[in-house]
Amino acid sequence: MIIKKVISEELLTLPEVRDMLNHIKDEREQAGVELRYEQKRAVEHANTFSKLDGKASRDMVNELLTLEKMKLDIAIKIASLCPRTRDELRSIYAKERFTLSDAELKAILDIVAKYI
């Protein structure tokens, strides 16, 4: 597929992507059109690695954004990966120019635990 122009761009969590891909898959099955190989692999990946539903992941992102030192792209990664340990959470923040205190890590993990 050749893309000529990007109309809009939005960051989505993996569960939101899974919901969209499954909707597209259902529409194509009803129309009698088979998914291409890449589309099948994308649906399989999203179904395998999604841990939440789309609405819960977006709610988690919105709650994470209320914290200090939280950016949208990091909140999206956290909602997609659902880290359970401090080390997993630190790996998400590895490229940032700051480190999180233990209290900040605990606050983030508490939010994640609420949705899992």
C-alpha cells in the first residue's frame, strides 16, 4: 500500500490497536475477504500480547498522565506493556534524562496493578 499523505496521527495502546484490528478482521470476514499475511500477523501479535481491554488501557493512560514526570508516549508504553516490577518500569524510562524516585515508581506500579 502506498501512502500519499498522512491526514492525522494518534498514539494508541496495544489493546486499542487489538480492538481496531479485530473489528477490521470481523468486517472482512463478513464481506468474504481474506486478510493479507501482514494483517493476520498483526492481529495475532495484538491478541497475544494485549493484557487489558481498550477502554481500561485508555483509562490507565489518563490516570498516569496526572502524575509528575509523565509524558503521553511513556504512559502509552506503560499501558501497553503493563510492567509489574520496578526494573521493568525503569527500562521504560531508560532513555529519559531523569530517574524516578522509589515513591514515584510505586505510584505508577499501584496504578498499573489497579487495572490488571
